[in-house]
Amino acid sequence: MLKELIRQIHWALGLTLGLVLTVMGVTGTITAFDDEILRALDRGVIQVAPRQAPRFRPTPSWRASPPSALEPSQPC
């Protein structure tokens, strides 16, 4: 009976610790090869070609609201 209890405890601890160590190993490998994984998965995303369009410059009306828009509206 004691031998069976020890065997069950050993089995449960072994599975639990094995799962924890497996997760730690996989996440450590992902962290170590992070750059290589990103390069393999996102080939077109990491390197973006520059646009030939002119830079966007907002007009002065977009920079500040006109004074009439800041005043409260008059009741009808």
C-alpha cells in the first residue's frame, strides 16, 4: 500500500514537473530564436519599401479650430 502511494506521488510529480520543464524549454527556445522566427514568418512586413509620395503636411485650418467653433452655441 505504501509502495503504491509513493508510485502515484512520483507519477503525479513527474508529469507536473515534466510539463513545466517542457513549457520552459519551448518558451526559452522561442526567446532565443526570436529574430529568426520573425524573419521567417513576416518576410514582407519587416522590410517596407519607402513611398515616393510627398510628405503629408496639414493645412493651417486643421491645426487650430476657428474661434467660433470654441464658443457655445446659441439656443434657438
